[in-house]
Amino acid sequence: MPSSPLNVRLNVTSWWEAGVVFADFEVRDVTVAPGIDLRVRVGGAGPAVILLHGHPRTHMTWHAVAPRLAAGGYLVICPDLRGYGHSSKPDPDPDHSTYCDRAMAGDIVELASRLGQQTFAVIGHDRGSYVAYRTALDSPEHVTSLAVLDSVPIVEALERAGAEFAEPWWHWFFLGASPHAERVINADPLAWYRLDAASMGADNYADMVEAVQQPRTVRAMVEDYRAGLHVDRRHDEEARAAGRLIECPTLVAWSRHDDMVDLYGDPAEVWKAWCRRRVHTAVIDSGHHMAEEAPEQLSDVLLTHLNGYPGSA
């Protein structure tokens, strides 16, 4: 059985203090569709768990979480999403389906299969959470549990997008709707993203700097937002109209110092309408980038979720 969160913290302390990033993890390029390769980092052994990063990060955002989950008894799989980091960046199509969450969810199912895993838990943060819940909705036979971090379903966010959302989250609409987005970002991507090496960690920072300075990466990330406003929203509307629900155990976690509560009250209340089972919750004492700011607390929360909750059926 996986070890307790307390044991995980003790096991990985020496790795963290020594500055070893993704100790004992292997980097691979895995073909998941014609012309689509995902860069993926794999480590540990046991039941599979896939960690999906958000915008504009790469899989390196999980550098302090993934080893803790691996030490807890899991095979941990951390890909760069399609278009992000070092993964393939296919040319977009007119309706933005190439970068929709359904296409990326298909990548994740195929990635797991190529790694010999027919079932897996999936954990997503920010934009990665949209891919995570789409994977659970579209492929329930493969997903054993789901965790969504700092998000509500896209259609729910857009339906609630009044001025209190549009002002701090204006980039959703600039990236998703403006024809000038790529040109503006590519003029000075480091000024646009305002990355902080001290808070991110040196390797994570360097990986993201390399990624965002590639115009094709910027184009792909913009396409992710364009899909969100259109095809991803439509897929959510269709799922809701059909009464489709997330069937697996689900954790909803959000950052104490982000604006999820200001925007949605209790975010779990939004998710309950999308889940057949009880929704578990956690509040992480961090800002938005919880995997970088509070990796120990987040790892403990995720291990409790992955190991099953005491008294739960």
C-alpha cells in the first residue's frame, strides 16, 4: 500500500535539501497521435497518476510535488501538454479543435496506454484542470480519480464572467479573442509573463523561459484560450445537457490567496453539479501556483486523495 503523507515528507527531505530536481525520473518523448509527441517525465512505481500543468507552465512546475507522490507509492507521469514546453505544436485549425481539451484529453489517454497504464488518476492545475476533467468525462473507464486545482468548469466560468471576473482575468479574452495576442506576446515574452526565478526554482524557470520564447509555443497557448471560448465551452454545454457526470472520486482544491472564493463562493458547490459522487475539498495556503509555493501541503492533500479518504465507500 502507498505510504502515509508523513512518511512521504520524511523520505524526500534529503532530495529537496540537496537540490535534486525530479530525482530518479526519466524523460521521454512519447508519440500519442500522428505528428504529436509529448515530452514526459516518469518516475516511481505503483498505480499511475498523471499531473497536468497550467498556463504558461511546463511539466517542471511539479518538480517539488512529483517526487513526493512517487515516494508515496505511485507511478507519476508528468507531460508537457500539447503545444506547451517541448511537446509538439501542430498547426491550428479554423475552429480551434486542434488545441481543445478533448484533443488534449485524448493525448493523455494514449500517453498512459503507451506507458502500459490502462487506468490512472489525473490531477490538473489551471488550464491543465480542464484537460483533466475532460479526460474524466470522456474516458471514465480509464480515470480512477480526479483532482482539479484552482478552477471551475470552463462553461461555468464563462457564464459567471461579469466585471469582477473580466477585470483580473482579462487575459482570457485578450488571448482568446484578439488577433494581436501572438504579436504582442512575442515582442517581449519575458516582460509579458514576468517570471520569477526565485519562486519557481532555477530548473523550472529555465525550462519555461526557453518555452515561451518560441513563437510556436505562444501560438499554441493562444489557441488553447481560443478553444476555451468556443469549442471547449460547447463540449461542456453538450455534456451538461446530456446529463453526463464525472463518475470517479473527485478532489476540488483551491489556493487561499487566489480569488476563487471571491469569484465563486465555495468552488466545490460549482463542481457538485458535475460529479456523481461526493466532492472532497482542500484549501492550499498559497497563491495561484500552489505546486511551487506550497508543495509539501499540496503533496499531502493529493496523497490523502489518492490513497482514499477514511470512511469513504
